[in-house]
Amino acid sequence: MAQPTIKLRYYLMDEVCIHNKKTDFWIVIHKNVFDLTPMIKDRRDHWNRNMDYLVAYGGKDLSHFFHENGEPRTEISVNSGRPRVLFPPILEVAISEFAKTKHAMWSQDPFYHIGRVTRRPRRLRLINTLTGKVQHMTVCDEDSIYDIQQKYKFRYNHHAGSYEWRKFSNGAKICGVLNLNATLDGNGLTDDQDCDVELPPPSIWLYYTDDLTIA
């Protein structure tokens, strides 16, 4: 089963919030995820109070400081009567050209933009038919089955690729192989979003293929 190479571009807020250190620093602005680690690393020898202010917001949502297009929100200074930004760290830039796009604020710089927060988290059950273990996961609505497989591999089972990922259909009588390029909805694995009653999360069944070469 050929594995597509799809870059993970959607994140849960639970995945973003753990990147809250100087050596691993992400923030969110209007659902856009930014990895500012290169800029912070570049500023180690040129630190100031604004940078301390910035790192206090590691892994957090800064949308209230910015417009939808990434432009910083401003207020009128009571001292000068002129506009000033609400979030001063937006004025900080990488010292070298290595870690920035010329003339772009980091909130609008594609160099730092690594993805978006999911529009909706999805609950999921993964059932390992070899071990009988049931693993509950929360994934992004936009994730393909391949994305989910990689997350499962990283978090729970390094040999995730040695299993065939299947679903049951036709009244739970037929076991069908999943399309790795499609999402949960694209594979017919819907949830209870539009249902009046709470339904169990969709299930994916893992069948061991005895092929460790694709682990």
C-alpha cells in the first residue's frame, strides 16, 4: 500500500500549547500557527524586555492583538496622542537575514507560518486486532488517514505502518481498506455533529500484516 507524502499542516490547540519554550516556540494568530523558534534563537545575543514579553505567550493564542490579516492592532497613546501597537513584541525582528523575510512582520511572514489550527477536533477509536487494545485519539478534522496514521505511530505504536487500516461498512458486515489520502469524512467515517443524540466516535480497525519493513 503506497504511502503518500503529505505535510502535516493542521494542529489541535493541545498540540500548539506544548511549544512554549525559547527553544521550541509557537503562537497562534486567527487560527494561523507560527513557529518563532528561529527568530528567538537569532535574538539570543540581542535580547530585550520585548522578547521577554513575547516568550511569556508561548503556545498561546494572540489573536486579540492582531487583525485578521496579521496587522497589529493599535491604540492611541495618552502621552503622545499617536497610535502605538498593543503588542510591542511585533516590532522585534531577527537580527540576521537567515530567519526572516525582508520588510515583513513575523505575523505576516510565510517563513514562520507553519499551518493552521483545525476547524474542529475529531474523536476517534483505533482498535488493534492483534493486541485487542483500543486507543482513543483526538485528531484534526482536516487530517487524512495517513496523517492520523503518522500521529498514531509517533504517539503509540512505532509499527503503525505494518498494519492494514480498515473500516466496517454495509451494516458492519464488510471490512473495507481505507483511502490514506482521504479524511475521516472522505472515508465515510462521520461523527455526531449533526445528530440529535450522542454517538460513539468512528472506529478504525488495525490488521497486522507481519511486514516490519514498512513500520
